[in-house]
Amino acid sequence: MGAKFGMWLFLFTEVLLFGGMFLLYSVFRSRFPLDFHKGAEELNLTLGTVNTVVLLTSSLSMAVAITAMQKGAARLSLCMQGTTVVLAGAFLVNKYFEWTAKISHGIYPGSEHMANLPHGEILFYSLYYVMTGLHGLHVIIGLIVIVFMMRFTLNGAVNQGDYIKLENSGLYWHLVDLVWIYLFPLFYLIT
């Protein structure tokens, strides 16, 4: 009970962190709607959509991993944990290609090209890099945690009778997915 309560408290702090950034985004977007729209037009909607599908699928695979462990199907749980790790890696690879494309066009914090953009576009891209970068860091952390859960599953430390670590890892992973569900429309779908 204590471990789950502690995890929920930790997740609440993460919601506060991202919530503050979403609030900041909202304030700047209301001040520079045309610049934010123009900035969003430069993002790759296809990669953003693919990443959304990838993360939603990874959330499903993590939920299946937890349910499988609860039912004593450790092998299936391990397979679904591995699927989640692969999907997390696919998300990061897509994000790498997306960021690389932006950087190759000179659109990155501190670049001369970005410095010459209108103030609202500078804010848009700065928030884009900070918020998607912080989210990417959370994806990397989640990926590492799930790899540890796979190891714990293999050595029996996570099992049908003791799966709280796996469940807490799943809660963290679902938060990572939930944050992306908000980031995707804010950056890729704004009009």
C-alpha cells in the first residue's frame, strides 16, 4: 500500500511539472497565436501521429504485461514488457529523426536562424524543444525502468504474488503516454 501511495505522490509532482509547462504554453500561445500556428506548420504531422500510435500501443502492452503477471503468466508478461521497450525505442528513433530535420534547417535554440524568427515562433520552438525533450527524457527513464522490470521478472523478484514494482512502473509509463497525448495536439494540431 505504501509503495503505491508513494508512486501516486511522485506522479502528482510530475503532473505539476508538466502542468506548469502546459500553462506557460497556453499563456504564450494566447499572446502569439499566428506565430504558434506558423511554427506548428513546420512540424512533421506524420511522425507525430506515428509516435502517438506507438505510445498508445506501448501503454496497452504495459497494461497487458501487468495483467499477465497478476494471472501468473510471467512469460507473457515478459514478452509484453519487451514489446513496451521496443515501442519506446521506436518513439525515440522517430523523435531523433524529427529533431534532426529541425536542426538541419537551423531551427534549434541558440541558432542564428532561430534568432531571426518572430518572437512568437522563437517561443514556440523553445517550448517545443523543452517540452518534447523533457518528455523524451521521461521515455528514456521509463524504458530503463522497464528493462529492470524485465530482469526482475526473469529472476523471479517480480512474480504473481509480488508485482507492485511492475505495477508502479506501469503507472509511470502511462503518465509518460498521457503527457504525450497532451503534447501532440498542442504542437502538431494547433490551428
